[in-house]
Amino acid sequence: MTFLEDATAMQGDLVELRKRLHHHPEIGLELPRTQEAVLSALEGLPLEITTGTRTTSVTAVLRGGRREAADPKTVLIRGDMDALPVDEETGLDFAATNGAMHACGHDLHTTSLVGAAKLLSQHRDTLKGDVVFMFQPGEEGFDGAGVMIEEGVLDAAGKRVDAAFGMHVFSSQLPSGLFTSKAGTVMSASHGLFVTVRGAGGHGSAPHRAKDPIVAAAAMVTALQTMVTRTFDIFDPVVITVGKFSGGTKRNVIPDTATFEATVRCYSEVNEDLLASSIQRTLEGVAASHGVDVEYRFKPEYPTTVNTAAEVDFGADVVRNALGEERYQEMPHPVSGSEDFSRVIAAVPGAFLGIGATPPGLDPDAAPMNHSPRADFDPAVLSDAAAIYAGLASRRLDVFAEEVAS
């Protein structure tokens, strides 16, 4: 039987595990209930399992039965496990009710990786190297990948992994079951901007006697947008979106301070360096023109996700051979989201693939997108994703062995 046939046979079990994870989402680096579910699902498999000390991560190593080379190669496959602080509005009978939600589909990633662990364990005798399964907490802004790398996930098999693959489901934009990726930059870098404007409070009827931080902060928000268009090449884009703005207590009171926070995205190291100085110049210039003070913190978060071209081509071949030519489509441009899997494939060759999971009957262009409280995902992709995870690891080990033999 092929990985796909075996995965299809376990689809019912995968759906049940996904429901269990979805119903009890957890946020951040501490996911005890999720870790317990993963460990339970992996029980009985011939895996060397370790858990994190700074996170509730799970790392599992499968030793191949045909490790013929003196220096057997290792492939890592990763699934993230954490949820978002979103109140779910899907109406699913297994919807979460604890104020968190798997609105980004990480429950499908985890389930698919469990499926791959079972598939590869069943076919262990054919594996020509080792496989590392990276079950990661804290992708949603907690840099769980960075923590796991510091704790040694890339060397879990006893040596540095030789290639790494990750995947991500999308509740919209792509038809269900369609895989996609591209060589080079595939996702943006992410940074946080935190700004406090300090003025002098006063009566709303006499703004000339105060120094209004709200007006100054509002001007900064507008000036940052203009700065982007007048500083950065439109073919190497930058995005600054202010998602939080706070100030004041009553409509006729000018407060002493106002604050806002923004997410900042870009697609090149050149722009990452230029952003810090450009933001400083803009904020301090507006503050000076309004006679107020400004304090800000520009916090780098995740770097750009840059795929290795050869690994993207390899991944595309795996999908096409397993599922058909029509099931892979090259991504036309990078995705504006960001990923800490970027840290993994900055350290070793690898690729990050997207998977369409738009629910049946919905238009991918109109369906609720990832992070929406109404985001839903087609569970039919679970067996396909598990089979592709397994295929990526197994076939890559085959290719490594062929390269050594030639």
C-alpha cells in the first residue's frame, strides 16, 4: 500500500483527533492538554520521544530500518500546535468554548503530523535514514520554533538535520486539497511597533492650552503610511498596520498620553534594516511638530521565510506524484503572513508549503480567512497532508541515499 492509501484508511481516526484538539485549544508555549493528546496518539510507535523544558513541545525521532550509509541523513517535518485568543463563532458541534480557538488550523497540522508519524512507523523498514517530528507550541507570536531550536530540535537525532519541511492550511484563498509554494521568499518578516506619545492634558474646550497626544498620535499613524510609500520600493513591499490605538477617558478631556501598536511586515533584509531608521525619523519628526514627546519600541519578531529552491521543486514533485499534477500550483507571490518556521529553514535547507482547506460549498475568495472567529477548515485534507508529510520525509531520504551511492 502507498502512504496515501494507508492515510486514507486512518482518516476517521485523524478526524477524531482533530476534533479533540479543536475542542480544547491552548495558547502560547504551555499547552499541557495538547501535549498529552499528542503523546497519547504516539504511544506504541517506535519513536524516541523527548519533551521540552521551556515549552510543552514534543520531539520524536524515528530511526529508519535501512540506514545503510555510514552517515545516515535526517529529515525534519514540523507541525505547530497552539491556538489563538479568539472566541469561536463557527457553530461546529466541537467548537471551542474557552475563549481560545484553532482559527489558524494548527489542530490540522498537529493531527497530520501524528498521521505521518504513524505512516512512517508502519514503513520504518524502508526508511533510509532518520526522521525528526517537531510538534511545536507557541507559533502565534511566542517564537516556539526559536525555543525548540535552542533546546536542540535540529540535532535531536544526534546530528544536524539535512532538510526540513513544514506545511500550513488555509481556510480561504485556495480550493481544498490544492498545495502551493514557491522558491525564495514565501512569507514576510514580522515586527512589532509599540508607541507612547506624551503631551500635556487639559480641557477639551481649550486645546491651545494643552499638548494633545491623541492628535499627535493620529498624525503619526497617517505619517507612517505616507513614509512607507515614499521610502520603500513598491516591488519590495512594506506593510504597517495599526491594530490598537488607546487614549483618553472622556470626550471633553485631553489626556496626558496616547498609545498605539502596529504590526510591521516586509520581505527583505534590506528593508528590515531601513525600517528602524525610517520609523524613528517619522515618529520623532511628527512629535517635534506637535510639541510632544514620543517613546517607541521596534521589536523584531520573525524573519522572512525563505524556501530553498531545490527543496521546493522536490516538494512539488512529491505532491504531483502522490496526488496528481493538478494538485500542485506555484504560488504567484509571497504570503503577507509570517512564520517562525523561518528559523528552521534559515538554519537548514527546507521548504514551507501551503494547503487549501476551504470547506466544501464555500467560495475560496469569500470564505472566512485564517484568524477569523468563523474560520473553518475542510477535514478531508488530513489524510492528504499526512501522506505528503510522510512522502516528503521518506522520498527525501531516498534521494539522499541515491546521492551518496552515485
